[in-house]
Amino acid sequence: MNAVDRTEKPTRYLDNDQRVAVQTLVSGGGTESDGRMFVFGNYIDEVLVMHDGAGDLYYAHDHLSSPVALLDDAGAVLERYERACPEHSRGNAYGTAMIIGIGPDGLWFTTDDVEHTASLYANPYTFTGRELDILDAGNCTLMYYRAHTYDPHTGRFMQRDPLGINPTGGSINPFSPTGQYMDGMNLYEYTKSKPFTNNDPYGLKTANDTNVCCKIKTTTTRYIPHGITTIVLPYQETSCTQMTISNPQGWSPGQACRCRYKNQKNVHVYNWHSGECCWCDVYIGWVTSPWPDGDADTDVRFHTKFYVKCDNNSSLDFTAETTPNDIEGLPSVGGLIIGGYPVLPQIDTGSSMHLKGYSWSYKGQISCANAEQAKMIASAETYWSVFHNCWHWAHQVANTVLDLCP
């Protein structure tokens, strides 16, 4: 395949969803020429083949889907692309590529390898599989990241983060100065300054390709005796959890999870998200004190709390407890309520949670995504109206929320 001069020529694109399917040059008279088609893999920026009328060119990639070499249909390397090479004037970890051609001796990795300012084969894809626009005779290079334009020389986006901040809070604590930012406090920063491990194909939010959270259901077949006979009957148990897995290929979270468990026929992936799985610990706490009749040798649990504490997100933490309605003559001890009286649950968050003086028993974990649902269950009258006992109520709430799928 011959080299193509695409310098300072208008280009027309035909997109297939978020990817370029056909790319053509346009002459001064409006005539289209040098039409090129591209074939992509599973990942959105995994370009595999560039095709034009003269033949096919194939891409080799690194872990970020950045092309590292362009090959012809015989497997011969035509061009190489290098980054993070301090000994060269070009190439850095943030995407400024050094384009290298083979030298006169016909051998790679020798002193006569030639450095080019642009691809001789009109390859538009470089760092993380995104298009590289070469402007001003090679003096200015920018990259298209869909919602942003990216400058590989400075390692920063040219526009502010479109997602910006979330001043209304939502699940993010609105009073947290740093928690309001959707993708870091620097609205121009690229992938939180971790270009070796992270990417941002849509220009919206950093994707950590090393971690994905998979939410899975596992079905296990067990066998139990049937009555007094020797017949053994099968029955199935279903459990659900969430697991953090590595994703070095940079696949989408759903694809990474399905691929991880595709050979485990008893495992069903029902949800997923990028990053590590988030857990909340569930506790039951109580205070003990002598009965008010003066029998100092008899202790009794007379006040119980249900407590949820979440990883790295204190805005989800809460306690639930049974507190009195304004009922005249309702017995209490030291301001705490004796179990067995018809009082309703109350939810406390933040500084209103009183945790000191309680003995705590760890019951298990729920996902951070279920914290709000756990709060609704704990605040409902349903269990209290059945048990009328704070100890039984707290354990029933704990058992119910622990049965939720993450």
C-alpha cells in the first residue's frame, strides 16, 4: 500500500454510532477520494483494520487500545508508534506519539529508523485508539475524545468537564467540598493524571480499566433425603453477591464481567459497574442496664440500634432505633426505651447518630447501592407492628436487608 498525502485536506466522516465507519478526503472541487473503511473490535476504540482500494492494514495495540504498530496483509510492520520515551524529543505518557518508519537498512530498531511528523499511511488513530488531528503543518496536534478535545502535549482537555459538579448532592454529600465533583476537582484533568492505567473514551468520566464490579447470582444444586425412603431429591439454592475483578483489556464493564464468568454455567451476571465494589457493614448495637426495680444482679437489653456503615461514603451511613411517641406515662430508663412497647423506628444520619456506649455485633455486608433501600426497610412500621420488641425488630431488619441482592 502506498503512502497517502492527506495534509490540509478536508475530510468527511460517516459514523456508525460513536465510531468512524468511512473516512474520505475531499478535493477543492468537492470530489471525494481516498475513501477508507474501518473495522472495530468489541471495545469502542479498538480499531482492528483500515481498508481502502489498495488493500488492508492491521493494527497492533497495547493495554489501552493505543496502536503500537501498523502492519500490512503479509504481517510486515510498516510504522511504529511510541510514547513515554524520554530520550526522544517526541512521545510522552499522555499521548504525544512518536511515529517511526523503517530506515534504509530495512531493519527495525536500528539507528537509521526514521521519525515522521505524521503517518505515511494516513493512520488517524493513536493514543487510546482516538483520532489525531494534525494542524498547522504539524505544529499543533489535538485529539477528539467525543465530549472533549484533548491536547496530548499538555495532557489536559481543552474544555471544562461537561459533567462539572453536582451541587444538589443526590447520593453525594452536598456538604462535601470534594464530593460534589463528578470526576475530580480539576475540570480539565485527563484521567486523574493516571494515563498508564486509566482512560476516558467519551471525555466524560475516568474509566479505571484495572477494576470492574460484577454483580452475580450463583445457583447451587443440593440433594436431600425424601422422608424415610432412600430416595434423594435435588433442590436448588440461589445466592447473590458482588465481586471486584481486574480488567486489563479495557473492555466495557458488562463485557468484562460476562467474559469472566462465561464458563461458569451456574453463575448469572445481572449487573455491573466500573471501579471496585462498594460495601456497607451492618451492625446491631445494644445498651444494657439493671431493671429499675433495684435488682442490680439482673441486666437486660433494653435499647437496640440497627447501624449501617459504608466504605468511603459516609453520606450513606445511618442508624435506626425505636423511640417513643408522645405517649404519657411510657416507661423509660435513663432516657432510653425499654423493649416491648409500641413505639416506631426513627432514622438518624450524620452527627445525629449516637454510637457511644453501645455494644456492637457485626451481622454482615450489603452493597452501597442497597443502603437507601435498607433505610426504607428499617424505617417502615411493618416489622415493629409484628414484633413490638426492639431486639427482635433489629434482627429481623438485619436479616431482610442482608438477603437483598447487591
